[in-house]
Amino acid sequence: MPKQKVAVTIEKDLIIKLDRMVSEGKYSSRSSAVEDAVIERLTKVERSRLAEESAKLDPSFEQALADEGLAGDLSEWPEY
């Protein structure tokens, strides 16, 4: 996927820690470390959003829908 440059402002102490991680070989560059952190955070946000939306579901209603789907004529189901 093509990458795009961005400019960010980060506290000096974080830059020192970031540079230490790069010098220790944990990341190949500042960019890769920042990209990894952004990916991790976005993944957490997306997971929590999914959990929030799932919590809005009514389990008994969802079960009734599932049971309704299973109650159909078994001859309509493909044989595996």
C-alpha cells in the first residue's frame, strides 16, 4: 500500500524513548514505530466500537432470528 508523509508533534520525552527503541533495534525507524503504534491504537478503537455495537443487540431477539432460520425445511439445505 502506498505510504504518505505526515508531520506530527510529539513530546520530547516520547521522542527520546522512541529513538532508544530504534537504536536497540526494536524498530527500523521512527516511522515504523509510529506506524505500528497507530495501527495498534486504531485496532483497539475498532474492536471497542464493535463491542459497543454488539452490546446493543437483544440476545433473545437474535436467538429467535437464528431459531427461525434453522426451522426452515431441511431439504432446502445443501448436503455437505
